Amino acid sequence: MPRIPYPGGKGRLSKTIVSFLPKRGRTFVDLFAGKGNIFWEAASQGLDYRDWWLNDISTSRFFHAIKRAGYKLKVPTRSRTEYERQRQASISGDLTAILLEPYLSFSGGGYFSAGCKGGTGRDKNYGGVSASGYERAIHQCHDLMRKTQPRVTNLDWRKLGLQSLSEQDVVFLDPPYPASNVRSYSEDTVGYDELIETLLRARFRWVMCGYLHPLLCRLGEPFWAKDVKLLCVRGEEEGRTECLWSNFRVRTKGRALPPLFRNKLRSLADAASLSFADLDAKVDERLQTVVRDLNALLPYFLEMHSRLCAPGKRTDLRRGAPPELTWTVWVESKRHKLGRSLRTIQYLLRGKTEASQNRQLLLQPHATLRYEPDLTLPETPMEIATEMSRLVLEMRDNTLHEKQRKQRLELLAEHFLRLTGRENLGSILETETDDSEQHRITLN
Ligand SMILES: C[S@@+](CC[C@H](N)C(=O)[O-])C[C@H]1O[C@@H](n2cnc3c(N)ncnc32)[C@H](O)[C@@H]1O
């Protein structure tokens, strides 16, 4: 059965999810259809519904394009030129361009939100589904649409008149998750309180996807959950527990919930039940634990720092470390585990390593010590912009260490473009600045 790339798309889980849906009914509504991955699976498995309804505020033109031109789509090999051509053509509603969008754009996230698949365009095969595989998928989608004749709408879910549906109807919901990190859409358009309220009062049967989140706690315990890793924005993976809720009894063949899941659920329910004062006190108590744990980690960080930052001849200290590994790269490699607390570590290390002592001295007037850049990169575009502004003003007032500051600016600019999904612009800058790779090495 066809799978269409889309951020947050349920292609990989579609088989499991569909196995929990009622096998027959009057109307099947995919309320937040995205690129239709649940519908394709349900229709392929031959679920027996009289009417099918695909709704999504932003992707309906994809379904219209499949219906009108899916059968004759010829999929070209990926290239940046092809991407640019189709991106341009999509503006005037060209059907081929619309059909190729999930194939040519990063993670299927769209020509204007996600950029070109393969990022810099330097990867040999650009990754992802092959041209022939995608062509086959679109042709199958066309056949499924012809067979099921779904109604396609682009309405806000509140405008669908769900209250008129009955227990013969089934609604599947896969809304943008709260606090998810996806550029093609966001939770802002969902209105979670109203959605949960609607589900709690619903006469129709429903199955809903989501993560464990306070907003979804009111739905009770999910009937199914699984730990997943998902790619959100370029190169960034998030680990989450994907959950399914329903308002009817679903047989799950005794599948166990992930380890620690019930603890998480209990913590969420506990947090929701606390008064403001108790919640505040609980946060203080937990923060205390975090700080204690981070302090316990500090000696190990310092040891690693002295090993990886040992001057060239001290190979004895570096023994066992991969030859190319720098401190900065090592710290970055811990980012997925530490997340935001990486900055806390940097903060804790402040003044404890030679580099950071030098950096602090540099802040004093007329200091002449060697300039050392920050160990980590800021995490949000706003933090990057703030640091860049500070650097620019420092360079205006003080010509010392101009080269290093310029290098730091370049690194920040690249990081900014990466975070905001415009790294292609970054790669243009890179090729123009032929020694930028050298800069990066010096920075380490
Ligand atoms: C997680 S995606 C759905 C992915 C889909 N299940 C798939 O596998 O391809 C969520 C979708 O909800 C849509 N959406 C966001 N707010 C909406 C709203 N108020 N009404 C209808 N659709 C909405 C977004 O455009 C997005 O395509």
C-alpha cells in the first residue's frame, strides 16, 4: 500500500493503526488527513465504508491532483534543478508539481516550508523513496481514490458538522501534536481544548493519535503506545511515545505498553491535579535534583575536556579517543541526550576550563589572551541573533580578535540558516568562502 512522505505522516504506523479501526461503517472521516497515509492503508486493506471523507486545511489540493492526474504521473530523478522547476510551477497550481512535492521536498514537508530533499543537493541519491517507487505509489493512490470516491474538503475541523455523525461513523484524528517541532503546520490551528471537548461528547466512534501531553490527559489512558524516533526538522530527531486513544473498546492482543509508560502517565495525572503552590514546590524540588545530578557529572566533563583539548604532543592523554574527535564535536554528540541542559553544562563549566577562563579574561578591557569561542551553539534563532548582534557591536568597538569573531559569526550564520531551514543559502556562502571548512577546524 502506498505511503506518501509527510512530516508527522503515519506511513510507518499505518498498518498498526488501521488494524485498530472498525472494519466497516457508514462514513470514515480522516479529519486531519495530511497526505492520506491512514486512508491509503484503510482503503488498501478493503475496509468497508459506504462513504470516505478526507479533510485537511492545507493538503486538499494534493488529493485533487491525484484524482485528476495521478494515473499519468512520470516521476523524474531528483535534482536541485528539478526541485526549483517544480517549486516554481507549483505556484500556479501545476498538477505534476503538486504531485511531486512530497517526493522532492525534505521529508515531504513542502516546497516552501521544508526545502529540497537531500539538503545541500550534494548527496548522491538524495535519500528517500526512489522515482519508480514514488510513481508506483501515486498510481496506486489514484486507483484507491477511483475505487472509494472520497469526498475531499479543506475545512477547519470545526466546520465539518461532526455533531451530526452517529455511532455508525468513524472519525480518525491525527492533528498536529502539541509542542511538535514541524514547519509545515503547527498546533496553533487545532484548538485542543475544543477538540478534546468534542471528542468527550461525541456520538460517533473515534480513534485519535497523539503524544503523552497534559492537553490530552483528559482522554484518559491510551489503549496503545509505542516509543518512536521521529525526524522533525533537518537532521533533528525527537524521541516520543506515540499513543492511540479511542472511545470504543479496541482489542490490542495483549500488547504491553512501553516500560516506564505508566510512570509517565502517573506523573502527568499527578501534575494536572496539583494546586499552583504545590506545582511550584514540586518544580523546585525536581530542579534541585537536576542540579545535583548535573554537578555529579561535572568531574567527568572536565576530564573529557582535558583529554580532548590536550595540546598536540600529549597523545598519552588522548589515548583511545578517535583521532579526529574534537571537544566541540563530542559535546555536540551529547546534544540528543542533554537537549537544553547542554547550555547548563556550558554554564557549569564556565571558569573551570582554561578556555573559559581565557574567555572571561577577554571580557576585561585590554586583555590579550587567545580568543576561544563558545563550546556550544545557541539553540534558538533568537539566541543566535542576540549573540551575532553582540559580536557585531564588539567588533565595531574593539578590533582585537577580529578574525576569530568573524569565524564565530560565520558559524552562527550557518547554524541560523540550518535551524531556519535555509541551509542551502548557507552552502552557497560556504562555496564562496573557500576556507570556511578551515575556519570550522580552527574553531574546534
Ligand atoms: C500530523 S498531520 C496528519 C498526517 C497524516 N495522518 C498522514 O499520515 O499523512 C496533521 C495535519 O492536520 C492539518 N490541520 C491542522 N489544523 C487543522 C484544522 N484546524 N483542521 C483540519 N486540518 C488541520 C495540517 O494541515 C496537517 O496536514
